[in-house]
Amino acid sequence: MLYRNQKLSETKVFKDPVHRYVHVRDQVIWDLIGTEEFQRLRRIKQLGTTYFTFHGAEHSRFGHSLGVYEIIRRMIDDVFTGREAWNDDDRLLCLCAALLHDVGHGPFSHAYEKVFKLNHEEFTQKIILGDTEIHAVLTKVSTTFPQEVAEVIGKTSKNKLVTSMISSQIDADRMDYLLRDAHFTGVSYGNFDLERLLRVMRPQQHQVVIKHSGMHAVEHYIMSRYQMYWQIYFHPVSRSAEVILAKILHRAKKLHHEYYNFKHEPIHFYSIFAEEVTLEDYIKLDEAVMTYYFHMWQEEDDAILSDLCRRFLNRKFFQYVDFTDKWEVEEWSELLHLFKEANIDPAYYLVVDSTSDLPYDFYREGEGEERLPILLLMPSGELRELSRESYIVEAISGKKQTDKKLFYPHDLIYNGEDNRDVKDRIIRLLESK
Amino acid sequence: MLYRNQKLSETKVFKDPVHRYVHVRDQVIWDLIGTEEFQRLRRIKQLGTTYFTFHGAEHSRFGHSLGVYEIIRRMIDDVFTGREAWNDDDRLLCLCAALLHDVGHGPFSHAYEKVFKLNHEEFTQKIILGDTEIHAVLTKVSTTFPQEVAEVIGKTSKNKLVTSMISSQIDADRMDYLLRDAHFTGVSYGNFDLERLLRVMRPQQHQVVIKHSGMHAVEHYIMSRYQMYWQIYFHPVSRSAEVILAKILHRAKKLHHEYYNFKHEPIHFYSIFAEEVTLEDYIKLDEAVMTYYFHMWQEEDDAILSDLCRRFLNRKFFQYVDFTDKWEVEEWSELLHLFKEANIDPAYYLVVDSTSDLPYDFYREGEGEERLPILLLMPSGELRELSRESYIVEAISGKKQTDKKLFYPHDLIYNGEDNRDVKDRIIRLLESK
Amino acid sequence: MLYRNQKLSETKVFKDPVHRYVHVRDQVIWDLIGTEEFQRLRRIKQLGTTYFTFHGAEHSRFGHSLGVYEIIRRMIDDVFTGREAWNDDDRLLCLCAALLHDVGHGPFSHAYEKVFKLNHEEFTQKIILGDTEIHAVLTKVSTTFPQEVAEVIGKTSKNKLVTSMISSQIDADRMDYLLRDAHFTGVSYGNFDLERLLRVMRPQQHQVVIKHSGMHAVEHYIMSRYQMYWQIYFHPVSRSAEVILAKILHRAKKLHHEYYNFKHEPIHFYSIFAEEVTLEDYIKLDEAVMTYYFHMWQEEDDAILSDLCRRFLNRKFFQYVDFTDKWEVEEWSELLHLFKEANIDPAYYLVVDSTSDLPYDFYREGEGEERLPILLLMPSGELRELSRESYIVEAISGKKQTDKKLFYPHDLIYNGEDNRDVKDRIIRLLESK
Amino acid sequence: MLYRNQKLSETKVFKDPVHRYVHVRDQVIWDLIGTEEFQRLRRIKQLGTTYFTFHGAEHSRFGHSLGVYEIIRRMIDDVFTGREAWNDDDRLLCLCAALLHDVGHGPFSHAYEKVFKLNHEEFTQKIILGDTEIHAVLTKVSTTFPQEVAEVIGKTSKNKLVTSMISSQIDADRMDYLLRDAHFTGVSYGNFDLERLLRVMRPQQHQVVIKHSGMHAVEHYIMSRYQMYWQIYFHPVSRSAEVILAKILHRAKKLHHEYYNFKHEPIHFYSIFAEEVTLEDYIKLDEAVMTYYFHMWQEEDDAILSDLCRRFLNRKFFQYVDFTDKWEVEEWSELLHLFKEANIDPAYYLVVDSTSDLPYDFYREGEGEERLPILLLMPSGELRELSRESYIVEAISGKKQTDKKLFYPHDLIYNGEDNRDVKDRIIRLLESK
């Protein structure tokens, strides 16, 4: 039998707290799960630093990847199979892309990618196409199969329908993570009705669309997403942890470039600092390794590096205030100046972080980046963009919400006698806003 | 105001997936949570290697410790306060012991303790009494307070009631972990009715007892515990992971003692290998650090060490069969012999692991170790040992159940052409049982 | 001890699927629950005819009333007690009003009230003030107490704070029914975070306000409410059941006024048909009694009454189409005419039903009816109306959504040979829209 | 297309709080649900009088019947289809039997059947075979089909496998009601892992068996069942309600036989009192009708009947004490005598009720009634009776537990001055036990 069609003798199941069970029947999927690159996802947390705020959020990308696979499997096996617009030859492609879509994530992805100008989607594709166990499995399906999978994940595939199942404004990725993150953090916001959404999804040539009767379920999903972003993902305490993480990485890179003599050399980071990261090095770096470095760097002589590492490991994060328009340029300059005067390097200890989200958007002709709209399939067969039918979605579409905060080390500024009056001026300035 | 009585200006809450919220009002508790030794618990998984079998079980001892604290807090504040046998002066002692009871756990505790003959309860006490941030906080309560907390955890306290709240056959520790592990793994077995159990608990001079009307809730709790042990905690795949973990540690220790020249020196293990572990070294070793070593040791020249590390990280565990009485001594000798002949060192690749549990037991006079029985408070005021009232508990009391398995590397034995006929004899022997 | 302060010797609990347990400690509350008027609520469904659509929705107003009481109890005991603006003398008033707020509901309230021009709030007050067991209990508290309770429920009380706890846009009534109806129907929409909402509520002189940090929880609550209305409460199948129910009552009343000779005389309805309903008659009529009449009236000679009763009991409801602006007056006249020609009385068999909801509104000066806005308590102490802070709420405030449907008996029109061509013309007209 | 193979154009779903959704695709099933006899189940509560104790338990047999159908549907479609021992021709038979298995229940079944010596299984068969809408639908499948369905429900079918799916010690009926009753009452006891149980069920020639790997799931199910029986189903307060219900029916029957002149004649009961109940009368009697009579009979002149009806409607039940061996025959005679002396008729006001359960049993040769044992399918293919493998089940098998209680009207005996000293002697006697 062709490898692509091989089935396990009995369905294997993974007990899953979100989907109850994840079902695997295809040999290809089973083999992919067993690869070292996929197992590595156990060492990358799904929500980065969020567990410092919501202690339940310690789950890894491993379970999420299985979850996205399971949603796609159910979408295909329970709903799409047998429908006109669905080509069952795409099934395996779709399942593999779902399972592997996050395989290129690095440790604490967000800060890591930003500091080193890396992109996890790019590495997902490299892992699929490079010299890896995953590549070896996919190649057994066909020589072009790794490329096909990579293109779906990279959104360059000609197969628009499959692409939309994995990444769009209502894709399996988002559906799984909202439910999963809600379960692990313990909040109720993310609990939209997955069963119903699956039942109203319909394959069409260019994308998945939603039966009109499921409109309220989509609204619920969009509101869940909105709530999760503002209550969980953008929580300022987690952002404070990320700010410190980013500053650690910045500092280590800078020290390395300045030939600082590390007690514990950052060998795992050499090619990353040089911005010539190899696939092998990339894969080696997971959260255990990174955390190990933070441990060791607590002992470095560089006061900034060791302080930041201690802060990260022991959860002594920065405080924050809203960073609003009330800040005049002169005041800001003064603040920077005062920090320096107080011997607190503002490059590491005074950080503005801005985050924003667009809960839902639709394509407007002539605009730059295209976001695939959510389309409703009306009883007449016509397709209508969601916000034209839902006045709740209409109300929030295209409205970007932004939160800007200023992070600073409360302890250094409010405690201690040295530079007391400079620090008091800092305090007055901060508290005047 | 005395430090022991200081309250936060507003109750702080931790969102918790098991208890919804964990409530902290006491300054002492807040300060303890902020210590580095307590934050370290985020880097020690609650269920060791179980996440390899139940992928949701990635939660750490941090959340569990908060959970035990919260159960004790509710027990006291919602049920005990105002009752005759309860002395409110014990409240803080009880809360601190609950919060800190697991603080001495090491990475992947079970295998780690066994190989190095360490005991986490002993280290919990050392952390409480030693030169640590936790000690500093506790000392601010009173100079004798650290000792009092340590004695409750060590079960040497004269305060039997408080001790029984933290460790007995129906204590806050077990109650939290059953619920928590059920939530994270996604199984339904652990879901006994905590609300009801709390409401029927009554403080008495020597221990917590249970109102007779709550007997069925206790039965449910005991059956939940039984199910969790056999379905989750003793799952053979997790035990296979532990077997490998233990063998890695054994091997590294042996190599170290034989002056093997490590590419990556086990500096974090020196005092542990020497069986003279210091508190400082103990605390430094968490699962990130240990995992880092496994990463590095994949590259060692020692074939056994590098193979075992690869197996652990990539989840290529040993297979297993029941190890029953059917094995004759001679057969076993032959098996060992065949492994050696096939060049597979049985000291590392052929492992018998036995696990057993006593779902409930009661004290029998004249017997060695005493287990505090669960006592029911009858309407008459009389106390009756649980198994005398519950025929279900009676049926299982004192009945130890044991599971013995033989673990071996399926891949090495079933694949490859070298020593093929020796290996085939191994297979015949294994499959004859 | 004063009756108002009497406590039960031990807290009594009711197992509740929404709040886990409902706790009763006050003798007054215990006595009220035991009255026949309160027990009668077990025979009035919480959601009227909704169980025909969502079969789980068979729960009565009894559990809901306990639930509202429990929310208020927790609000007071866990959050308000000890705060400046809270007067603990109001506690009992508040608990009683919460428990009794729905006691005046009749069978399948909505249709019943509309047809007979009754108002359940008015009857709630009559039951509290009239010659009832409830009145007797309340009077033992004080002679003016029944009046005080009635005024809170009637929203004429001077005690604005207490009134707002029971009825406002974010009151205990709504909070309980959203959660409860979600539990029983099995949908996930209603699951906002009650714990969090309770924790951020603050008593103020004129109303309960919400701490600013709880804004997202309020948004979630409002969106839950919106979803429940459109997905559950306004479901057209339940409305179809209500249409039939209303028509049964209309028909019976008309027949009675026309001296129709009932086989089963509507003795329970005499004073209601006469629009001079007595309190005693009102209380006697519950859903068991009304259903009994529908049973009996299936055997009446009047074809319309017996047909409608059969339809109701056996769930043979009317079909529906959207009733839009596309209908011209002439077409509508024609439709009425055709129904008559086909011998299907449009007064009973052609019904337009319109339903609408305002998800959230705030007071606009100069407008008629005032709706208490939801106020956020800012860190500065200032109060801000919710929609000024929440752009999601802003988007939907004051926007009334309406759904208008036309109900008709599909079976009578599509089946049968008599008047076939008239019926075909009806079909063409209906399907042209 | 044959009626038995007709499918709806799209799957219809019922939102269900236990199974999320119940899926219907077969036209036959859809038509059965629409019959008046099936819709009647909405007016029969699943748990009779339990809602007086657990107020959430107001759900009817309608939802349960859908649930049993859904479990069977999943068992067949997700697990059995394609397996050797499964004959897909039995699918429809099985689904119909599942859906209809409870259709013959009367109002408050337990007391009703006992008093009138009726049997709901017998009436289920009569409804399937008699002149009913259900019969008409089934006959369209084939002329013998009603008989086949009736035999499965009556356990006289030759098709042992199908019978065991619907009624055995681990059947779809029990699986649904445990989960459903747990959901509605709000207790956690009934939550065994249905998903897992379904996945390990295997069809065999004579019955469904369970894969050995699912043994712990079966244990959990059996323990859940045990807990539900003793905590919910046998709760003494619900039994007290049943005692009163039975006594009302007894009294009415007796009065009728004695030519008592009812103000409200029991016309619905004539054929029942005469023990010649017709199918038509049987079907007409539901809980609305019965409750209506209780309402009316509150006004009867017969003091016993009116008092008992008031007690039932207003939840003024009898108190109870354990009825143990401590009662001597003479004491019991004395008690009866004292009741008469106090003018409280012991035939209605002094009731011993005994209830018992066998949590699990297996067939023992030579014994009378056979209970189908639960069989485990071992890896070897051998079948082993459950209690031989599970020591927990072994411990409880065949052990009947019994609870015997004495019910009496606390109010009549403890209050009032008439016959005070006789009543005091009653109290002394009752309290001496």
C-alpha cells in the first residue's frame, strides 16, 4: 500500500483536555508526531511568559499542534467529506499542515523573534524542507509533498481552500488556541461552541465559508477572541516579563559583540547573535536551554545582565503605567535624563511597549495587506461578508485597539537612599501622568 | 501591626483553573509566594514524566502549592473558624505549611530521589530552616516560626490537628492534586466533590474528622484517588520515561566516578554525585537545568549516555511486558546473558519496575508504620473508622495492589541484522511469557 | 431573639447545578422557601415554551429564585459587608426581595400575560402584600416589612442601591438566568465569569457600580446576554409555540364570552376571562393546571380550539418566514383573503410576531423611560458610564434589534386536496418573499 | 427508496446538555420523535419526585430517550460499523428500541406502578404494538418491525447482542441516565468517561463486551452508578415524597371503591382503579393531569385525601428515622395502637419503606434470575467476567445494600395540644430507637 494511505491497525488516541481525545489513524501523522522536531514542541510553551500571570498557562505547543490537527481532522471527516467542493486528495496535506504549522517556533517566541529578527513561519518551512526527521517522513509521501505542506503554511499555496482552513480569521489554529488557553488559564472567555462552528463550515473553491444559520456562533467566536486578547494575551504583567526577556537577549548580544568575557559562554547563541542562524542551532534552542542560560548569567559580572536574569527567574518584573499622549517630548527627555542621573540605564530599565489588535477585519479594495474576510453562505447560495449581516461584528470591524505602557523598575526607584532626590523627581514625573 | 497579622489592602487573586480563584490577603503569604525558592516551583513539573503520556500534564508544582494553600484557607475560613476545637492562632502556621509543603521537590522528583537517595521532605525542611528567602520571611513572624512550619511538614509537630490537614489520607495536598491532575490531563476520574468534603470536615483535637453525612463524598474521593493512581500516575509509558531518566542519572554518576572525560561537565551534579549535596546546589537544579544536560549529553562519546538522553528527549522509550511469576530464575539469567551477548548492556536496557498502592488503610495495633485512619463523626458524637461504615472502603482497605513490568528497548531487539539470532532468542523468550 | 435575626442551627444547603450549593442560614429565608406560594414556582417553567426547542430547558422558576437569592447573598456576605456605602440592615430586605422577585409569574408567563393583560410584577407584589403564607412570614419580621420588600421588587423603593442589586442592567436576576439557562439548554453562550463580576461590584449610594478593572468581565456579560437572547430566548420555534398558546387562550376566552358550551368548563379561568382575576385564582393557575385544560380541550367540538390544543401538546407548531418590508399592503390583504377562502381562519392561523431587544442602553436626558446605566468606578474614584470606556459596548448601545416573523400552518396549506388551488396561490405568495 | 433507508436532506440536531448534540439523519427516527406518544414523555419527569430534594432534577424522559438513542447511534456508527460481529441490518432496530425504551412510563412511575400493579415495560410494548402513531411509523418499516422492536425492549428477542446494548449492566440506558441526572442535579458523581467506554465496547455474538484496556473505565462507571443510587436516587426526602404520593393514590382508589362522592371525580383513573386500564387511558395520564387532580383533591371533604394532596404540592413531607432490628414486634404494635389512639390513621401516616440495590452482579449457575455479567475481552481473545479481573468490583459484586426507613408526620405528632400525652408516648417510642 502507498505510504500516504497506510493506516494504523487501530486508531490511537491522545487524551486531550480540550477535545477529550485526539484520534490518529494515518501512519504518516503517527510518524510525524514521533519525530524529534515535533517532540521538541513540548519544550516551547504555547503562551510564552503568560504563565507568570496565569499560572495554569504552562502548556506547550505540542498539545496545541495536536489540537489543530484534530479540529482539521473532524472538519474533514465529519463535515467536508462527500461535499462537492471538497477534494479528498487534499486530506493528508491538510492534516500535515495543521500538525506542523507551529513547528518552527522558538523559545518564548515573541521576544526572541523581535530581538533577533527571526520569523517562526520561515523556520517552520525550513524544518519541513531541510534535513530533518519531519522532512524524511513527508518525503516518503512524495518528493513534492514537503514543498506542498510548506506552501500551505506559508500561505503561498495555490490551494486557497486548504490554506484558509489553517490560517484565516476563523481557522483551526485560532479555534484550538482560544479553547486551549481558556482551559489552562481557567478563564471562561474562550469557550465558544466549537461543535456548532464545525457543523456550519462549508468548503468552497477559494475558502471555507460559514452557513448563515451559524452566524451567531461566529459572533461568539469573535467576541471570545477579543476577550482572550485583552484579558489574557495582552496582560501587562506578561508583557513586563517579555520586556525583561527581550532586554536580557539584547544585553547578551551587545556584550557578545563587545567581546565581553562571559563566565558562561553563549555558545548556543553564536550564530543567532551573528544573524546567521543555522537550522541546527535554531532547533537546539528551546526554553529549557534558554532558561539554563538565564540561570548561569545570574552569576555574570555584568550588573545589568545578571540583574535582568534574576528578575526573570524570580518574577521581579517591572511596574507599568499607561503611556498616554499626556507625555510631552520634553518630559520624556527629562525622564530619560533623570534615569541616567540615577544610574539606571534607560536602555534597559525604561521601556515603552505597545500592543494592538484588530478583532476582525475585511478586505477593502486598494488597501495593502489583505485579510481574508469571513463569508456567510446565505440560504440563496449567495456569499455575504460577515460584518454586513452581523451588527455586532460590524461595530468592531477594522477598529484597531492599542495599548501602550511604560515599564520601569519600581523597586530601584522607590527604594534605597542613593540618588534619593533624583529618584523622587522621577516618581513625581511618573505619578503626574 | 505585627507582621503575622498584616493584611494586603485588597485581596489579591490568582486565576486558577481548579479553584477558579486563589485568594491571598495575608502579607506573609504574599511575601512567601514572591520568594525565589517558591518561584522555582514553576520549573518543577507536578507529575514528572507523565506529560509524555498525557500531554496536558505539563503543569508545575507552583499551581498545586497555591491550590493546597487555597483549600486549607477555605477549610479554615469557611468551615473551622468559630468551632470549638479550632484555635485560630494556628491559621497562619497551617497556611504556610500548606503553601510550602512541596518546596523541596527536585527535578522529576521520583527518579531523581531514588537514584541519589534524596528525600524531598527533608529538603523542604532544609529550605525552610536554611539560609533562604523563605526562611527570612518566616523568621519575621517569629524566631521559632520556621521550626514550627518545618515540623508540621515533617509530621513531627505536636499539633496533630494541623498536621492532619496537610498530610493524612484525606488532606488538602491529595485533594488538590487529584482535582488538578484531572483538569490538566483531561480525565474525569479525579472529580470528587470538594465543596461537599470541605463542608463536612470538622476539627478535633487530634485530627480532622468527617461528619457521617459526608461518608459518600469520602468514598467518592477514595475511589477517585484509586482511579487516578492506576490510570494516570502509574501509567507504564510514564514509568518507561522514568526508567530511562533514572538510567541516565546512574550512567552519568558512574562515568563521573570513573573519571570519564565529559564534553559537558556535570558541574551542577558534583555535590549530588558525591552524595554531599548542599542546599544551594539542590535549589539550583531544576528541570530546565537537567534538561539542558540531557541536551548536551546527546553529544557525549559514551554510547549509553548519549543514547539514553536522545531517547528521553525524543520520547523513544522502552517497551514493556508484565513481569509475572512465570519467569523462572534460569530464564531470567538466560535473558541477561543474551542481552550481553547481543551487546545490549542489561544494566541499562533491561529494567524491572514495580509500583504499588494501598488505596486506603487504617491503623492496626501492633503494626509498624501507622497511617492515620479516616474517622467519621457519628450523629451521637462517637468517632468511627471509615471502613467500618462503608462497605466499599472496607472492601479495599489494606489491600495493596502491585504492578511489575519489564522494560526493554524494542527497537534494538527487533531491528537490525547484527546478532540477529541472539536477538531472535531474546524475542522468543520475551514473547513466551 | 428577634425573628429577623434568627439563624438555623446549621447552614442548610441546596445542591445547585449553577452555584454548586445555595446556602441558607436565616430562619426567615428558610420559612419563605417552605411557603406554598414559593413551592408553586416548581410548577412554572423558567423559560416557558423554550423546552420545545431546547429540550433541556425544563427547569422551573424555583431553582432560579434560589439562584438569585444565592448571588445576592454572596454579593453581600463576600463583597459588600464592611464597605462604607453598605448598610447591613438592608441585608434581609435584599435577600427576601431576591428570593421572591418572580413569585407572581403565571403559567407560560409571556403569552398568558399578553392575552389577559396581566402583569407578573403586579402579582408578585399582591402575593407579598395579600393574604398568603409569604405575607405571614414577612409580617413576623415587622409590619412594614412586606411593603418594603414589595417596593424593592416594584422599583418604587427609596432604597436605590438595593433596587439596583435586584433589577438593573447588571443585576442578580439576569446573572442567574443567563448562567442557569445556559446550563440547562447546554449552550456555552451564557457562561460569563460570575466570580469575577461579584468581586468587582461595589455598593454606592444610588446603585451598584463596577470597578474599572472588571470592565472586560462586564463586556463579556453583556455579550453573553446578547447571544442568549438571539440564540435561545427568541428562537422562532419557541415563539411558534407561544403563538399557538396565545391563540388557544384567545379562542377559549372568545368561546366563553359567546356562551359556548364547553365539555370541560374553564372554571379556573372564569375570573381571568372576566378580567377580574382574584389573587386566589391567580395562584391556583400553574402549568400543570393549564396543561390539563389543553388535554381536555382536545376533545371539544370547536375545531379551532381542539386543533390548537392538539398542536400545542404534540408539538405540531406553525412554520414561519421572515416578515419583511417586502410585503405590500395589497399582498397582505390578499393573503388574508386567501386564507379565508381556504377555510383557514387567519385570526388564529396567520400570525405576525415581532420581538426585539436592546442589549444595553444608557440614560439619555429628556427621554422617556429611564434605564439605569452601568457605571464603572475609575481608579480616580470618578464614575463613568460603561459605553464611554468600552468600545464594544459603545458599538451596540441603544441599538434595538428586531425580528419579525410570519407564522402559518404549513401542513394545512401544503397538504390535502380541498381548496388546492387557493392553497397553491397562498404558497406562491408566501414563497415569493 | 425504502422507508427504512430514507435519510433527511441534512442531519438535524438537538442541542443536548449531556452529549452536546443529538444527531438525527434517519427519517424513521425523525418521524418517531414527532409522534404524540413520544412528545408525551416531556410530561413525565425522569426522576419522579427527586426534584423535591435536588431542585435541578426537573428534566423529563424526553431528553433521556434522545440521549439513549444518541449513545447507541455513536456506538454503532463510530465503533461497531465494519466489525465482524456487527450486522448493520440491526442498526435501525437498535436505534428505535433505544429511542422508545421508556415510552411506556407513567406519571411518577415508581409509586404509580406499585400502587396499581402496572409495569411500564409492558406498556412500552403495548404502545409499540397498539393503535398508536408510533406503531404506524414502525409498521412503515415492515409489518414485523414493531414486534421486533418490542421484543428487544422486552428482552425476549433472539438478538442477544442488540438486547444487551439497550439493557444489561452496562447499557446505553444507564450510561445516559447517570450522566444526565448528574448534570441536572449538579452532582459530580455520575461523570464517568463515556467517550472511553464507547471506544472499548466490542460487539460479540451474544452481547457487547469490553476490551480489557477499558477495565478501569468500567470500574469508574460502576462506582458512579453506586454513588448515584445512594446519594441521589434513594435520597430519603424523595422517598418521603413517594410515600405520600402512593398514599394519595391508595386513598383515592379506596374512596372510589367505597362510592365516596368526589367533588372532582377521578374520571382519568376509573379504568386504572378497576385494574382494567386501557392503552388510551394509560397514555392520557401524565404528570400534568395527575398534578391537576392533586390540586382539586385538596378541596375534598375526605380529610386524609385532602391533607395528603396538600402535603405533596406544598412539600410538607413526612419525617423519617432508620427502621432497624431494634424494633420489637410489641413496640411496633404499640406504635400502631398509639397512632390510632391519637387519631392519626397509621395506614396512611406510618409507613415503612425499604430500598435496596445490587451495584453489580454476575450470573451464578443454578440461581434464579440471571443478570448478564460484564465481560472483558482479554488480549488473548478470551472473555473474562469483570469481577475476576477487578478487585474493586469483586469486592462489591453480589452485595445487596438495603436501607429501611420509617416515615411519619412530624408536625402532627410534635405539635398541637389534643392527645398530647398519647403523642408524647409516640415521641418517646420513636426517639428510643
